[in-house]
Amino acid sequence: MEERRGNSGRPNNSGRPSSGRPSSGGSSSGRPARPDSGRPSSRPSGPNADRRREDLPARGGSSSRPSAPGRNREGRDVNDPRGIRPTPMDRDQSRLRPRIFEPDIPEDVTGEELEKTARAELLSLSAENAKVVARHLVCIALFADEDPERAHKHGVAAAHHAGRLAVVRESAGYAAYRAGHYEIALKELRAANRISGDVSAWPVMADCERGLGRPLKALDMAGSSEVKRLDKAGEIEMRIVASGARRDLGELDAAVITLTCKELKTEGEEWAVRLRYAYADALHAAGRKIEATEWFNKCAEIDGDEITDALDRAAE
């Protein structure tokens, strides 16, 4: 498996997508492409959490064993807090959501920085919980580049508080992916896909399979029906991942062929820069250095923002 570059946003030598997930700047989707003090409590608080068993309607049927005075049916003192009967929701939450480490949230992060469409998806939560989740999502974007591991911890916390929301699971997945936690990323992105049906993270999920040493699984995903539902940028990312998987298998010529497409002529798109770079890199790995130099130069021609090191690679 080839070494990745740092957090510069540049395509890497392995052909893995390094920008096939939300950018840390700007906001154009329900994902945290935008930038919590106190630690919010993760203790579940169902509406019946403090109701005692004796306050609940009596169950049908009768018992041959009478309860002792001042005790409930389990024989506990009704004044003993241990006699509190949790609701089904409380039991589910305590079983599915064990307490976790809550990373500190900067005081100036309010949650209002989150894009409106993302905040709208949090409306199904209580106001208090929605604010906590929003602040964690903001922190994912805030620390995505400078401290991916910290961003990942905020992703874990956000998913802990709102695990049934696709935008939260997807954001946590992207954060785990940036931090190199491919198994966690894959779990979160799969969950988001099941909840929403959105396939935009499919290339990143496939790249997680590569990161876990399963290039054949990545190739299976590249040939799945979900790929037909990707937009052009997603389709290109999938090609880049598939090419990288071929290289993982030592199929260097196949890696080049995978990226040989009419879109290599496209200019003016960020994905065009990434495609040309990946193509040049695949040529270089296959030992076709003259062609690789030509395509690194062609990449540099349309890379006005210098998101790649194409010029340096051409000079090599």
C-alpha cells in the first residue's frame, strides 16, 4: 500500500482520493464542510426516567406472592432509587450508547456556524441535544486539516448523540477516514447509506476497503450498480480508487487503463486536476516515465490553485 501525502489536499501516489470527502472550508452540503465549554452530558434522559414503578399502571394478572409493605413487586424499597423502573427507550439507549469520552468544544463554537440544511436535519432532536451535536459537527470541520484525530473524536461524540441521523453518521465517517481509521469510517458511512440511500460516499467507502487491505472488495464496489448513481465528480473518484486497487494488486497496466477515458481532456474542474494527476502517477508507477512527465505537466497547466505537486513531480 503506497504512502499517502499529508493533509494538503493533494492526490496521493497510491491513487486514493484525498478530497473525496467534505472540505474544511466553505459549506455547500449537509455535511460539515464548515467549521463546542463544558462537556455535554451523554446520559439518556427519557420522559419517564424518574418515574417509580409504583406510579405506573398495574400490570394485568395477579401474583400469588404479595409484596411486602413499602416495597415494589421486585421486593425493593419504593424509596430506594434502585427501584426506579427505566422506560424501554432508556434501556435501549443505555444498551446501544455506552458513555464515551467527550472532547472539549471551544467556547466560541455555538453550532450556528453549521450550514442551514445540516441544522435542519437536527430538528428531530431535542433543542439541547441538537445544539450539542451541531457544535461537534462544526468542530469536525474546524479541526479536519490541522488535527484529524481531534476531528475524529468530535465525530464519535456527534454519532453518539445522534446516531440515527444520516448527516451525523456520514460526517463521523469522513472524519474517521481523514484520521486513517478506515474500519470505523466504513461502519459510519455504511450506516449513513442505509439511513438515507445516498451513495455519494461510495468512492470513500471503497477506498476504506483498500485501506483495510481488501482491494478486491474495492473493485467489487467499483463495479456495483451504485456507481451509476454517482455524479461526475463521484464517478471520477471511483475510477481513481479502482485504479489504486489495481496497483495494490500489482496490476500496473490495468491501473493505467482504468484511468484512460475521455474526461482526461476536461479542464476547469477540480476533479479534472485529480484525474490527470492520478493518470500521470499511474503511468509513472508502470514505468512509462516520458508519458508520466507529459501528464504531470498537463495537470499543472490546469492546477491554478496548486492543489497538487504536479510541477515537482514533472521535474523529477
